[in-house]
Amino acid sequence: MAMAWTYWTDSGSHNVPKTIHDGVYGLLVDYIENQVPEAQPDSLQDPQYQIMARSIRTRAATGGWDTRIHADFWIVSDDPEGGGAYIIPDNNPHLVYKVLGVTNAMYPALQRQFPGEILKMSATLIPWFGRLVYDGTLAAATGGRPGPPPRASARLKEKLKQQVLESVEKGLVIERLAELEIDSICKDPVVIAPTPQHDPTTEEIKYLTKIKQFAPEPLLGDDDDQEKMFRVTWVFRRMGYRN
């Protein structure tokens, strides 16, 4: 898939048929929307074709594959309810993704070869109708050198597993690219609507009273500076985070 992603929206110097969109994506659009109906008109009633046709221009699916997450991930564990694998980027150990497989689930496939191990693998995550899936390709995260995938030490295993448990408990697992789902037709759309706020509680009023006692921080910059900035900025949220 690496070549496909490299030329996903730009064919570069390659000589390819002219389509409405450039790159590999343009060839897919042309194939699904023009070539298939012309060569196999009966396939228009095929549910699999209908899914492909629906996905090709939907930002929450194939139409959004110009937005991808590629990294080296620790493949930590499986969702016990069969909802995908929990993985953690090697360069950000506090971030947890939940990823499904298009045809093959990520975690069981690796466990069959390396039972009990937490492996570091290179993978590319892409959106698919309100979920994250990987593109079907997993490679050992060895920096291009030949050899088996790196394995987490016993101490690192515990840290990674604990991070997954905490992220699941606090609702911090990333399992979709919600921004791509706005204005998209998908089975599980994101509904954006203002939430009415109730009056401050007695406890909140106490906090507000304390906050008012603090003097504002001076602005940075000269008096004539049009882009003054605060030295310290605080953001207070009434809801949205869970302890």
C-alpha cells in the first residue's frame, strides 16, 4: 500500500489515464463510477458494489483517505467484545487508538505467530464510516532493517496495558476521525448540537467566587502591539472530562 498512499492524490511523473481526480484516488473513482457500470451493469445491484460506490466520495470513508495516520504502534490488546485492537503509538505512549481490520483483525493475526507478546508494528490507519481501520498491511517496525518485530519488555508491557485500561475507563480512546464525518452520510454520524447548560451549582459558585479574586495577567507586547498575548491562559470546562 505504500506506493498507493504515496501517489494517492498526485500521480507525480507517472503516466496514467486522465481522470477527474488525480492519483490513485482518481483511478478508483473512474473505475467504480464509470468502468464497472459500463462493463458489468448487473453489478449495480450488488451490495458490495453499492458500498464501494457510496464510500468513494464520502469523506468518512474512501473519500477521506487523504487523511491517514501512519506510525509505529505497539499492538497491545484486543477488545474483549470483538470490537478491534487497542494500539499505542511508539512516539506518544499516552495515546490509545482502537482499530478494526477490513478483512483480518490485527491482534489475533499477530498473536498466532507471537503468542503473549506485544509487538511494535508499522501501520496506516484510515477512516471507514465512523470507525478506524488499518489498510491491511502490517510491517515490523525495524526502521527498514530486516528482522522480527521489536517486542515490549515485561515492564513496558505492564505500562502499555495500564494505559489502555485507563484510557478505556476515562473514555479517551480514539476510534474515529469525527471531523471527517461532518456533512457525510454514514451509518453512525456525528450529531453536533448545542447542549443547554443549567445554572451554576452551589459548588461552582464557590469556585467562581475564588477565581474572581485573582488579578488578570498582564499582556505581553508593546502598547501599540496589535497581537498581544497573555503570559498564562486558563480554560475552565464544566463538563467533558472524567476523572
